Amino acid sequence: MELGDIVVIDHPRHPFNGCMGRVVGRRGNRTLDDLWILIYIASKMRSYLVPESILRLEKKKPESATEAIH
């Protein structure tokens, strides 16, 4: 996952399951092969750290910077 990609939280026990957001940063390792990803969720108007293992890539980084994340 790269900066700007649109992702969906895809874990049934996560409180934001099904929420869509944009990757805005990476913040180190949760485990050896799992990163903390900082995603901005527009519906909550906040950024959250979420493990990469529970994210699903919805679509790659938009070509134009003006495209909405909805």
C-alpha cells in the first residue's frame, strides 16, 4: 500500500469494519511483517493507526489530486 491509496478496513471484530479511508502515512512495525498504517477516514474526520493486515486495497492512488475518497 502506497500513500494516497484508498483502503477499506476488512476485519469483522474491528469497530470501523467497512469504513473507507485514504492512506496518509506509515508508522513502523506492529510485528515483523505487519506495518501500522495511518489512514484518514473522511466520515469520522480523523486519522487512525490500523494494522496493514486488516486493510483491503479498494483502489490505487487517484491520478488527480482533486478526486474525492467517497
